[in-house]
Amino acid sequence: MRRTLLKRKLIHSIIASLAIAGVATGILYSRAAAAQSDTGHILIADQFNNRVIEINRLTHQIVWHFGNGSDLPGPHSIVGTNDAERFGPFTLIAGTGTPPGFPGCSNPAGCPDNRVIIVDTAGTIIWQYGQAGVSGSGPNQLNTPVHSLFLINFPGHPGPHVLITDQVNERIILVNLNHQIVWQYGTTGTAGSGANQLNNPNSAEALENGHILIADENNNRAIEIRPNGQFVKQFTAGGSASGVAFASRLPNGDTLLTDSNNSRAVEVDGSDHVVWQYITNLQPGSNPTPLPTRAIRLHNGDTLISDQFNDRVIEVTPGGKIVFDQGDLNIPGNGFDDLNGPYDAKQIGDFTGLTPPFDFDQE
């Protein structure tokens, strides 16, 4: 009974905090609320430093962080951070874990985490799905959760939920705050390209039209599906994409893909024709295969790219000019202005992909 009451209090606390922060009923931020929360700070999942950091883009200083750097998952640590997003005063973090032999992991057998957590501003975990260091597909179990998204509403499932990309389990799951899976796409443990099948999915975004856009990484595509699982269309950059690590829908109807194996961010139109691209490995000193993992379109038209194995986050203009960078090109570190395999970066309150925050007043 006590645990049930605590869960109810948590849900009410989150909803109340979101209301104070300007979250509309049924959706996350409106564009106006997003603008109010846009401090210019950037939230980065600094993968191999086992942390999430919020940095002031003007000074490059860390102004908030979660994760003490440990490669053991615990109440103050997160291992192999692949994704983070700020909603209201909370931060949602996906702790994937780190394979053996990679930086940030001292265990020859690997350093699993397998948790999606919500932390408050004090760095206290207030909600968690998945068990620390446990790989599985049963109740409250995950296997390499690479992406998560907080939703106030999902078609047929009102109220707070978390959409989780459970990569090795080959599925996208919608979990309520009571830890129940209420929706799933992908057959658990079965990789494929057929109906209700995925192959190493790397993200899932909720679209304004009620559909779900999934980066189906090892099938070299992003797919758009309806909540009933019906396939709508796929995006492959005209068949050229390889390792689609992330996908989001832009206000003009185009789709922005992170084409990881081709070291590029690429925008395609509704007919899957390439209309813009930026290649991240052409700069002198670049890692030849940096495997960028996130490309996020900003309100100013620039694109924020997590250039993973170049150990940097960059903002590029439509003309391809770098106007911001965090991290030294192809030099990992954990000191000032250093990153180690950054997997995800978002400017807080500034994301034009048609997933929360939705931009309803943007034409």
C-alpha cells in the first residue's frame, strides 16, 4: 500500500511540476513554453565519461551534471549514457552500459547498466525502469536501452509514459509510471525487417500526426508506423543510408536522418530524396569513421550533431559552417571542454523535430 501511495505521489508531483513549467494538457511544451525554457544551455549524454552534463554554450562550463563517472550503475551513477532530455525540472536518461574493451569500462566482461531513469535537479533518481546491471526482457527489464522519450499523451494511452528503445530486445516499448508495458512495436528478441520486426533500433520519436518514427539502424532505414503497427513509409536517403542512428520529422515535412556509417546528417523530403547533408569526417584530424549518432535541427535552422568518435558536439549552419563546438576534435577527455564519445546532445528548449516539444504555432 505504501509503495502504491508513493507512486501516486510521484505521478502527481511530475504532473504538477510540468504544469508549473508550462506543459500543456495532452502534450509537452508549446513552442512559447519551449522558448521560455531555452537558456542556451546544451544537455549532452557524455557516453564514455558515464555522465550527463549541461553546459553553458557561451562559456563551455558545466552547470549541472548527473553521474559520478563510475562504471557500476547505482543511485549516483549512470553507465554508457546514450540519451538525455530535459522536461520541466526533470532529466530523463538512458543508461545503456558499455561493452568490454571500450572506454569508461574497467570490467573485461563489460559494464551493463540497462536503466532508464528520471532525476530531479538535485540528482536524485525519482523513477526508474530496468534493473541496474541486469539484462533481460521480462517485467522491469531492459537490454541496452539506447533512447527514451517522456510523453504526456500517446494515442490510446493518456497520461505520463516513457517511450523506450530497447535495442538488443529489438523493440520499442511504451511504459507507464507504474512500470507496465502498455504498447510495443517489434518482436522481442527477434531481429528482422518484416511486419512488427526491427533490427537494432536506435531511437523512436512520437510525431505530431500520432505516428511513430523509428531509426531502424541495422536495416539502414527510418520507418514511420501508426500506433496499431501499420507500416506507413520508410526513409533511406534514396537507398544510400547505412546505420540510421536517429530520425526526426521537421516542420517542413522533411525527415532528418543521422546516417552514422556514412558519417553524415542527411535531410530527405517526403519522396526520400536528399535535400541537405553534412559530412562530419572531412576536417583535417578527424576520425575517419566518427559514427555520428544524433542530428538535431534547431529553431535557427542550424543542426546540432553528436559526432561520437570525433569526441565533439558541433552546430553547423545550412551552409555547412561550424558555429559552435564542444570537445576537441578526435581527442577524448573529461576536463574542461572535453567529451568522450558523446552520443546525444540537445539545446534545452530548442528542438524542431516534431516530437515533444511540439511546435504547434510554427507553419
